Amino acid sequence: MSVKALKGFKDILPDEVEIWQRIERIARDIFHRFGFSEIKVPILEKTDLFVRSIGEATDIVEKEMYTFTDRNGASITMRPEGTASVLRSFVEHGLHVRQPVQRLYTIGPMFRHERPQKGRLRQFHQLSCEVLGSDLPRLDAEVMAMAWLILKELGLSISLEMNSLGCPACRPAFKKTLIAFLQGHAGQLCEDCERRRETNPLRVLDCKSANCQEKYKNAPSILDHLCEGCGDHFQAVKQGLDVLNIPYSVNSFMVRGLDYYTRTTFELITDALGAQSAVGAGGRYDGLVKQLGGPDLPGIGFGMGIERLALLLRQSGQEAALPGIDLFVAALGEAAQETGYTLTNTLRTKGLKAAMDLEGRSLKSQMKQAGKSGARFALIIGDDELAKGEGVLRDMTTREQETIALKQDTAALAASLAERIQSQ
Ligand code: ATP
Ligand code: MG
């Protein structure tokens, strides 16, 4: 019996990888334009890191983490998100000492034991970034503008929703007001909301149930309960988005599934992925570095799901083709095969994507292969041509052919072919 991949764990096959590489290339380029440096952190961390940062009463910690005991009896978790690990590393290596404001990004797999469906996997991948050391509202707007640009350059149209979740000074009072409001609807809410009413009341607001949403129509709004500092910050973030011409809407019901958020939170939403409507999300987490044992530094970041971006790109018909090759060497006969073999390798050292058939098939079948491989050119060498010291270079698009002198050493021939092809 053959072994299959685990449920919710997906192979990314070569024809899909092209889209992934494009997403990563564009994202990296934009991260660099905004002054971010890449950081790579481990996939496994002590469980405590996530419990302390994400929060005990969250879906992730309560039921989604891949946690196990290692051979030494320590509790280990496969990271469900990136921020906690990056901050752990930031604190551990005292990165704040090197630069007062750090801009970091990372790309890699995350693990959550959820019910797999379209756009929802158990191993998924995120592009994520963090800025540590500044609480300026202009930074929040800049980070959202960066997320916006990534989506724009990918050719995706997505809406930005934002909110403020207040801070430890104003949120507790709002929570109390909300709990009292929810008390008035006790017994009328869905199972999740009934449970969260007391443990994590903010979470009820983004419940998907139409019945619950109907009840929350008159729920108190966090935006009416912000303290002066948070209110001013929120206004300034909106003003920053306005001057940068980033369209957004305020959604006062948007909370996030992680406890560490303060003030600005945002989501990048699409209506093209059914229930999996968020392609990215993020926000400010001003107390988190300190909570993880570091200095009292503010921070902000976001994560984008690569699987969801790839789905959207495919849905919008942006099928990326496999990278075509530059030159296919079609060699017929033993001597021609020998020449072709060294020539192909030398062409690769000159920077060309070159291929040849090692099986010694017929010319017809080699030309078929050349066509399939998307080659721009084919160099046809038969033993007869070789004897005359000639090969035929065919432009696979225009079908024009020209004779190429083969009587030079391989390096010189490869160099002149490379020059000829790269100039096209
Ligand atoms: P959702 O509401 O869809 O569960 P989330 O709020 O749990 O998303 P975050 O923790 O904010 O998501 O992660 C940021 C992004 O990572 C999401 O917007 C999404 O694109 C992606 N993501 C999160 N969980 C998954 C998953 N299980 N499979 C694929 N992508 C995911
Ligand atoms: Mg989730």
C-alpha cells in the first residue's frame, strides 16, 4: 500500500511552484524597498512561548497547536504563527541594541490543526513582517501601505479593513461593557459565543453566525471606548492612510484571534475565497516584547497566507507557465551527441537555460520535446552537419533558421550562442 501525505498537508508540485516563487519574489522585493531584512527562525519552539504570547483562551492555543513531548520530556510546539518566534529571537539576541527600530520579515511554514478546506490547511505558509521599536501611527499606515503594495503588484484587488482594539488602559472597561451587553443575550447565542462571552468576549464580535450578528447590531463599539491616547493614535493612522492614498474601511467588529494585539488591527479581505476571506492580517502589539522578557518596546506586523494568494492568482487566470528554456540541443548520431553533451553543459555555465535529450531519440521526437519544453531556440546537429562543421539554429517561434559554424572550441561556440540568444 502506498503512503499518502497527511490530511491538510499539501505537496506544492512544480507547475504550482512557479506562482509561489512569483509571490515570494514580489514580496521580498517590496520588503527590501521598505527597508526590511530577512530573519529565519526555527519551526519548533517551547510551547510556553506561544501560550504566553498568543494567549490561553484563543482558538490557536486551545485547539489548533501541534504540541508534543520530545525525547527529553519537554513540551514542544510547531509554530502556528511567526510573530512569537521572531520576537523570541529579537529578545534573545538583543537586536534592539543594534538598531533602535528593527524591520524584519520572514517566509515559511506554519502549523495549525484545523479542519482542512479550500484555503485552509494544517501546514500553510506565511509571508510575515514585524517592525519593533516604534509606536508612531505613521508607521502603522506605512506597514499597511506595504501590504497593499504587495497585493497590488501581484495584480490582486483586495479590501483593507482596520480597527483599533485599544490598550490595557481602555480595553478592560470596554470588555466589561461588552460582557454586560452579552449577558442580556445569554442563551440566545451560538455555542462558541456562549463560551466566549466570559472567557474572550471580544471574539464574539467576529462570529460568522447570522443569528449572532443580528444580536450584535446594537453591541457597544470599541471605538467609542478608546482612551485619549488610543483615540488620537487611531485618527493619526487613518490620516496616514489618507495621505498615502490607501483605500480602507473601518470595521469596529474586527477583533483578531490572538490576544497580543493593541490599538491598530487590520485585515486584507477578498470575497473570492468563500469562508476563507482573509488573505492577510496584522496589527500592533505594544506590550508583547516586554511580555516575552525583553525591553518595553512597541511593535507592529502582519502575516499573509501564501496558499490563499496562490489560489487567488490562479482563480484570476494568472496561470504562471513553467520557466521556458532558452535553447534545446537536438543532436542526432553518436558524434553529434558527444558535441551536444559538452555544449549543453558549457551553455549552462554561460548563463543559458539549455537542455538536450540524453536518450538518443529520433530528430522528430527531439524536436517535439524542444517544443514541449517551451524552448525559444533549437540547435540541430546531425552527424552530417557535424562533418561539415555546421549546425542549424532554429527560432522556435518564427521558425526561421540559420547556419551556425561549429568549428570552434566549445567555450567559444557556447559564448557566441549565448550572446546571440541573450540579445534577442
Ligand atoms: P482565519 O480567520 O482565516 O482563520 P486567522 O485570523 O486565523 O485567519 P492569522 O492568524 O491572522 O489568520 O494569519 C494570517 C494569514 O495566514 C491569514 O489571513 C491567512 O491568509 C493565513 N492562514 C491562517 N490560517 C491558515 C490556514 N489554516 N491555512 C491557510 N492559510 C492560513
Ligand atoms: Mg484561524
